[in-house]
Amino acid sequence: MGAKLSGPGGQGGKTIQQNADINVTPFVDIMLVLLIIFMVAAPLATVSIRLDLPPAVPPTTPTEMKEPVYITIQESGQIYIAQDEIQLANLPQAVCAALGGGACREERVFVRAQPEVKYEQFMEVMNSMQANGFFKVGLLNEDIE
């Protein structure tokens, strides 16, 4: 707080009034000092690590891209792989046959269901796949217009 010793223009009387205006000069000084401190300290805070990576080399033999296997669940509870209807008990064998055998449990399998399929039917398929070692299962969603 400050005091006003005279009126505007030095006229008035000898009355002393309180001045309730905020003195922003110390505030601006402090903010400028803090700004300078942060401008100096910010470049020091960045950490850089030298990393030497080997050059990228394309593979010498092109790998074959296998067609993905789609398991489709119909509203009625029927399960299809491609155009073949299968039973839930035969699902793992049918998926391995569709993938061509070998390490079929390492391949990605996609599951899609119609919007009206009950959650229980969908989870039976997912649980059957997980129980038989198929852990790379993708879920497909189709837009409904």
C-alpha cells in the first residue's frame, strides 16, 4: 500500500489518502528473472543418447503372405470357416486345417460375428480358441449402415 501526498496536479490540500492500487513493478521483475532462469535451464534438461543402429537390409528371400483365416459366427449360432460350417468341438482342428497344418497355433486368426450374435455364443468360440492354444486372435468389426 502506498500513500498519496497531494491531489491531482499537486493541488488540493494537504490530505493524505491511502492508495489501494497494486504495485506490479516487483511482480514483473520477479517474473522476468524466473523467465531468464527457465530459458537458461531448459536446454540443460534435454538428454540425448548416441545410438548406432545397423543399416536396414531387406530380406534376401521374400516371405509368403498367407491368407488369414476368418471364423464367422452367425446369428443362429452356426460357425463358419470360409464357406464350411463346423461344430464348436471341431473348431481347433478346422482352423489348423484351414491354416495348412504345421505351427498353426502361431498364426493369426480373425473372428467376426454378426451384430445379433449373443455374447455367450461369441465367448464360447473365444474360450475354445484360447483353451486350444490359439492366442493370436483378432476381432473384426464391420460398420453397420
